[in-house]
Amino acid sequence: MTKSIELKQQYFFECLSQSVVDMDEKQAKKIAKMIINESMDCNKAIEIGLSGGMARVGTLYETGEYFIPDLLVCADVVQEAMTVLRTGLIQNPLSKGRVVIGTIFGDTHDLGKNIVILFLMSAGYEVLDLGKDVSARSFVDEAVKWKADIIAISTLMTTCMKNIKDVIDLLITENKRKQFRIIIGGKPVSFNFATIIGADGYAENAVQTVKLLDTIFSK
Ligand code: B12
């Protein structure tokens, strides 16, 4: 890619990020459409523009400049722009593996999980989205029913971290732990936490999640 195209792309991603911060849905969708029309990298647009924009919104919330209603509007802008950008993601007809994913019980944050889903699907994984506030029982039942290879669990709340362990404990109790690999993600969790609770992997963002699964499936 030439330097000028790269700079142009970067500029579009920054504008997208700004439209999330500005709560400007119309502008976000307009930029998303332009990104597709210009055949720019939609994965990067999601990661840098939408994820990056939401990270900036998070900081504004933490510094007391934005409040919950603002977060809700920004989240809507991200979801709407995502529906446009997903049409530009490369559709991979392969099925590299089956992933059941959800946000853990007690937690309703789902933007990050939804981004992870888009990345996994475009990388060739089949994904079943269980949504948010998902109980350990549902994770296990759906994974069994759907013959999943991977159970992927998201949380953004420290108070819900312990609920992830409930899924692992339930699998152990029912003698099903060996049927699935468990990966976790979300702001408060880490590689160390994954190791402590007996999960098989942790990824920091959507790009790393694809890399993690590619590594797991190459073994
Ligand atoms: C947007 C937001 C909301 C929105 C959520 C909208 C939605 N549809 O998701 C709304 C307004 C609804 C909301 C509500 C609440 N929120 Co809130 N929210 C946020 C905020 C600002 C941004 C989160 C976000 O969307 N980030 C952008 C996404 C793209 O990033 P991400 O989620 O981290 O995802 C990436 C990675 O983590 C990773 N990843 C994510 N999931 C997974 C899963 C797997 C398997 C893998 C491998 C990787 C992975 O990949 C993703 C993409 O790259 C954060 C602050 C922050 N800085 O994070 C607070 C924050 C998470 N919220 C917080 C709180 C407290 C709440 C409320 C309790 C507030 C209230 N008083 O009602 C409620 C929660 C109610 C509930 N029970 O769930 C706290 C949590 C504190 C804590 N220590 O637990 C935070 C940290 C804010 C703060 N500093 O106080 N919130």
C-alpha cells in the first residue's frame, strides 16, 4: 500500500472514531459506506475506528465528561456503523471451527463481543452468539447441543469475573470439560486470570482472538 493511500485510510478511521465520540450516527454510517466504497480495510476500520472510538468514550466517562445516557448513544452509533462495515468484510466460506460465544451472567456489555464475532466469522469460524447475561447452564447446554469446539466468554465487569469460573466448574462437575476449549476476554480479565481459573486462552482484542484460535486449531 502506498503511503498516500495508507494516510487516507488512517484519516477515514480517525473520522469514524470521532463520529463515535461525537454521537453522530449519520456521519458514522456515511464514513462506513465511504470506507466500503473505497475498498478500505473493514477489519481495521472496526478495530481502529469503532473500538478506538469507544475506548475514547470510556475515558470521557471515567473523567466525568460523559454519562450513562451518552454511553448508550455512542454504543448505538458503533452498532449501526458495524452493520454497514460487516458487509465489507471478506466472507470466508471455510469452517475452521465452531465457537459458542456470549457475555457472562450479570453483564450486559456486548460491543466488544460483537466485534470479536465479526472478526471470527470473517476469519472462517462458525459462531453461535448466545447474547449477553448468559448463565453457566446456557453456555454448557448450547455448546453441547451445537457441538462447539470453543466456548468464548466475555466480561467487562470485575464483579462478573467469578461467574466465568462457574462455567468451567459446571463443565468439570458434568464431566464435559475435555470436550471444549475455553477462551476469555474483556477489559478486567487477563492471561493470568485465565490460567488461574483453568481456561485455555485469553486474548486482548478481536485481532488477537483470531490469532489465538488459529494457534489452538493448528495444534
Ligand atoms: C459502553 C459502556 C457501557 C454501555 C454498554 C453498551 C453495550 N451494548 O455494550 C452501557 C451504557 C449499557 C453500560 C452499562 C453499564 N456499565 Co459500562 N461501560 C462502557 C464503557 C464506556 C465502554 C465498553 C466498551 O464497549 N468498550 C469498547 C469495546 C470494543 O471494547 P471491549 O469491550 O474491551 O472489547 C474488546 C476486548 O476487550 C476483547 N474482548 C471483548 N470480549 C471478548 C471475549 C473474548 C472471548 C475474547 C477473546 C476477547 C474479547 O475484544 C474486543 C474488541 O477488540 C466501559 C469503560 C471502558 N473503558 O471500557 C464501561 C464499564 C465497563 N461499565 C461499567 C459499569 C460499572 C457499568 C454499569 C454497572 C453502570 C451502571 N451504573 O448502570 C452498567 C452495567 C450493567 C450490567 N449489569 O451489565 C464499568 C465496569 C467497572 C468494573 N470494574 O467492573 C466500566 C469499566 C466503566 C467504569 N470505569 O466505571 N456500559
